[in-house]
Amino acid sequence: MRLSEILSELKAKVLACEEKVDQLEFEYVAASDLMSEVLAIARPSMILLTGLTTPQSIRTADVVGIQAVVVVRKDSLPSETIEMAKTTGVVLAVTKMTMFEACGRLYNRQLKPIWGV
């Protein structure tokens, strides 16, 4: 599924690397606030949903090759997190939806879930 479609479905606002939105496609979605879990389950073509607003979530995404992160339950993020996304090239977006609703919407759109460790 194209990232632009995912962001539209989640009513998400892009905060960093908007120029990549039309170029990226994803097959999997993972939802976690535990970055140690993300390190263990990451795979190519995976988008991350998280409630974490710190730069660490972006660093973790970058280390494992996750190209896009959507932060749930928010409409803004700390400037340090946005700058980290710009520096690493990770697309960063926010949505006011809960994690539960965001996961459900993407599951209904046929993105495959990543099961935890």
C-alpha cells in the first residue's frame, strides 16, 4: 500500500520528509512503544505506529531500515524528534487516532501485521 494512502486512511499530518510520501510502499505494519521489540521484529516494507514522541523512536527506525513512522494520539511532536527524522530521512507523521483505531484501519486495508517476539 502506498504511504500516501496509509496517511490518508489515518488522517495523518506529515512533519518530516514529505517529499518521499508518494515514493514509498508498505506491505507490513507494526505497532509498538517498546523500541527493543521493534529492533527484534523489524523487516523490509514495514511501517511503524508508535505513541513515543522522542528522537529514540526515529533512531530505532533508522537503525533497522524502517522508512516511515506514524505517531498516534498526537497533533505535534518535539522539535528534536522532527529534526532527527529530517536528518535520518525517515518520514514522520502524526495522527490523533488511537493506536487501536489506526491498527484496525490498516488491517482492514490489507496491511499484514507483524507479530511480536
